[in-house]
Amino acid sequence: MKEITEWITGNVTLTVNGQPLELQMTVPATPVKPQRMLPIFQRMTDSFVEMGASAAQARGQNVSCRAGCGACCRQMVPVAEIETHRLAEVVAAMPEPQRSEVYERFDRALAELAETDIFERMSEWEGLKPDDRERIVREYFKLNIPCPFLEDESCSIHQERPVSCREYLVTSPAEHCAELSPEKIRRIEIPVKPSTPLRHLGQTNRVVGADFIPLVLALRWVEKNPDRFHEKSGEEWMADFFRILTNKTVPIPPKLP
């Protein structure tokens, strides 16, 4: 992986709930693969989540998520195609015996899921009704398959965790998450969810049936689908991201001579 040596800083203004929100971002000035942009999208997500948490706190609702509470880590975590490649890199860089243990956890999860028809039904995800999607999500949760990165009920890759995990914070008691009780779970409302446009960023059209990949399939996905992402400058990737987010073309400022 080549080192990024040139960076450029710029401002992006979004309108959130009728109010302008200005973000300052520093991105690679040279062409990179989209997964190299993930730290920027992760920080952006953290900022939006902090806004949501602050608003909840102002209403007297405090975030109840803590290290050691892995109740939500049995859900079907949706990850973007570019995130699968980053997760594979993270696992490959782990020291032994952790690396082998994580690989084994992925294998055990897939072996258990192979005894169900969940993945087959997910192949038509985009065409499913909301109730049918909810049914699949609940069936997956009832299998009680822990995330392969879960250790001692805490995320072992917390700094690299997927964007959808970052967006999931609650102010309700942990036992409601363990029961997956939507009527009792109070999630933090965030002004923008980067996970949605991220699923389409740099997509190679190899994800069929849904716009995401379940986290437990991430390593298998990368094995079968080598990196074919194009390279673009950080500004171009950000323009793509905000175009997908807002459904509007975002101009790229001209380069200075």
C-alpha cells in the first residue's frame, strides 16, 4: 500500500434540518483506491454521531453503550464493498494467534449460517418488503452468532469498526438490545448517515441483490472478488460521496497552476 504524501484541505457545506453545516476535510491530493478514504468517512460519521448524542443529552438522554456490552454485536452488520477490503487488510495485519482465531470465528459463523436459507433469501433483498427484511434480520439475530471481531463482549477493532456500527448508539437499557425490541430501543438520531452513500461508493457492480455485504461474509467476499477499484483523487471521491448522498452533482474546484 503506497504512502499518501500529498493532501489538500477544503470545506463542504451541507444543509441539515434546514441549517447549514460546514465540514472541513483533508483528503489525498493524489489518486487513491476508495478504501483509503475510509478513515475520513469514519471521522465524518463520528462527528455526526456526536451531534446526535449531544442533542439526546440535551433532552436528558445519555448514551448507554459501553465497552463490555456486545448485545448489538449479534446483529447482521451491513458493510460497504470497500469496507470488506479494509477489514480483510485489518485481519491480515493482526499478530498471531489473534489472526488465526479471527479467521476461525468467521468460518464458524459461515458454517452455522450454511445450515439456514438466510443468504439465499437475501439474494432478493432489494425486492423484499420491509416486513420480510425485518423477518430475516430477526432470524439472524436469534442464531446468536457473535461478530467475529467480538472479544470479551467488546469490539477488538474498535478504531476500524464499520460505519454502520458507528451509527448504532442507543440511550435505552442494554437488555432491550439483547432482546432486539424495536419498540423499546431508543437509537440516537443522527443528521446524516454516511453508511448509505458509502455502500455505493466505488461499487464494482459485483454486489448482487442488495447494496451491502453482511460482515460475516466480508473475508469470503474479498477472496472471491479481488480489488478492482479505480483510483481517484480525494476530492473526486468526496464529490462522488456527496453526489450519492444529495442526488446532486458536486463540482470539483479547479486545480491551481
